[in-house]
Amino acid sequence: PERVLPGNIVKEIVENDRIIGGIDENSTKRAAELYRSFVTGELRETDAATAEMVKLAENTYRDVNIALANNLANLSESVGVNVWNVLEMANRHPRVNLHTPGVGVGGHCIPVDPWFLVAADETSSALIRTSRQVNDRQPGIVARLASEAVVNVKNACAAVLGAAYKANVRESPTTDLALRLADHGITVTVTDPYVTSFVPDIVPLDDALRGADIAILVVGHTQYSHLDPDRVARVMRGRTILDTTNTLDREAWEHSGFIFLRYGDGRSTQ
């Protein structure tokens, strides 16, 4: 199985350790010889089933960890605690590595691979199934927060910033978020500096913000961390922003007259 990070593929395809699993001993050794010709990482030889299980386990680990982070964020909203502070402090423990919460899980692998394990044995995969369900509910939870913020706005419009699954890389659960916002009667525009083909259509940043009542930051692209709140205020109709990534400076946006909401900070539901 491949272990490469989009945006860093050329480096990782050479340097990462590899699990080599063939259908028999001969095919495993021949595949290992091929990889050994260009891979500098360690090669571990095994059978095909074990290699595939390793790949599924790696991605499922991340999905379960993200589900835990999302659970903690939603609990923090309920009890009035800032989950971003909780995660930063908890991760100071030498044996803790909590991931970060957000709108959901994207990419080709992590939202898909856990279901192969569930299908293989539903009885033994309750945690895996539940984690998938937790992460799949996230777009609806964020959409509800956004809709509550503009509940008194007639014909509300939302600008969604980000259609990639993480900063500076493509793919995300933004499509599901847009559908959930539409369920609340909100008109949605989506913008992203790295994505050109998407549903709904991608538009330039200014076009997405123009006339919007709320801006929802879904992906922490570098470009968005440098947004000028005063400039955004001149383009938008409303003055509400929802940051789901812990990227933006609350003080700067509030100074420009925005109602600032940060998912998971324990203040959005107060």
C-alpha cells in the first residue's frame, strides 16, 4: 500500500517505509526488488492480506482519532470549554496525540477505508462504524451553528471558504456542508484557491463574499489566514464569521465589527 501525502508525494514515495505484500513469496520478493530500486525507507515484506489490513488500520486510526476530536469539540460547546485550548494542553502529554476537529473528513482514503473493515466483520467494528457516523454528522452540526447565527436574516447567504480536505490540499466535506446549509434555506457560494471543479461551482473569493451574511471558514488555507477583516466587511452584506479551523484572530475581526464564532470554543452556543 502507498503512504504518500498529497502535496508531498515525490519526497514521500522515496523516503517512506513500505509494506510489501504479494499473492505469494515470489511476487512479494519481486515487488520488493522493484521498490528497493528507488525507495530509501525500510521495506517490510508480508502477505497481501496483511499489507491491505495495515493500510486500512492506518487510515482507520486517523478517522477514529478525528472522531474523538469532533466529540470533544461538541462536548466543549455544551459545557463552555475551549476545545482548542484543551487539545493544545492535552497534547503536551508525551503519549497523547489528539487530532483537530472540523467540518468532517475528506480525501480519497480516510472516509472510505474504515467501511471495508466494517463490512468484513460488523460485530467487531462497532467503534469504527461509530467514528464514521460521528464524522459524517459534522457538516450538519456546523450548518446548524451557521443557521442559528443568521436565523433572523431573510434569504440568508453564506460564503464557504474552502473546498479542500485540509490546508493547501484538495478535497473536503464542503459539498455535504453546502447541502446541509441549503436544507436550512441558506443560499451558498463556495470559494477555494486550489479547487476548480466542484459542486457547487467554485467562484472567486470576492464573488463568494459579495452579499454574504455569514462567512464560514472550512479550510485553513494560508490565503485565508491573511484576510483583511476591513476589506471583507466592505464586500459582505452581513458581519458574521464562523471559523471552524481555529485560524483567524478573534480580536481583529471583532474590531472590524464582526460577530465572531469559533467552532468548539465553548462560546458559539452561549
